[in-house]
Amino acid sequence: MALSTSTVIAQIRDLVATVSGINRVYAASETDENAIPPALNELPCAMVFYDTLIAYLLSAGQHRHTYQVRVDIFVSGGDIGARVVAALPMVDRTLELFALNVTLGNRCNSCRVMSAVFTGFEYPPGGPSYTGYRIIVEISEQASAAPATGS
């Protein structure tokens, strides 16, 4: 298996796109109609981003990187209570996807949910306010490597 953050993010996008109640899923890995948009026009929606590199390890013949991917679920309309009630089942369904896809179809060594947090969003920054959840998933990928000693 080769290391490919874009492939992992695309697979997460494809999985989240199957969640009932989410009308559109955008991702940093995409260049088509699923690319990160300038505005959110189809709600509820989700966005998938590379978030944080946790570790990159290089050893004899192998390299591994562990990083976090962020899945943001956006809802709007109605009062805050209605938005929370609308979004919470989407979170449950998303968490279930990761429980059933721990290697993301053999695209990574492991995938585990680290947190799911209720939050407010402005998108784009400084733009309209949304309510939603941020789900953080930790990904670990390992592949063969031919380390060089360098100069």
C-alpha cells in the first residue's frame, strides 16, 4: 500500500456521502462538484479536510504517518434546538460508518474516531453562521520505503 492522504480523504468523502440526511459532501481531495465550495448552498452538508499531522516515522524499509481528518457537518434554519435535533442522527450514522470501515477499504492501516463535538461554524470565515458537529478521525498509513542517507 502506498501512502496517499488524498485517497483516504476521498474514501471518507465517499462514505460520508452515504449518510442519510446529508445532502452534499465536499472534500479537500476533490476537484469536481465535490470540491470545497465558496458557499454552502445544499444543506445539511459535510466537508472533509486534512487536519493535523500527528507523527511521521521512517524506519528500515517502512514509513508510517498518522494524521487527523476532520469531518464537519453543517446544518442551518430553525432555532438552535431544531438544528441540534436534525444533526445528531447524522453524527450517529457517520460514527457507525467508521466502525464498519476501520481500514477504509484497505486504503489505510487504521481509522478511529477521536472526538465528535457540537460547535458553531462560520463559512466561509466571516460568513454566515451554521450549527453542526466536528468529527475528528485519526488515520494511520504505512508503506514500504527506501530511505536514503542524504548528503
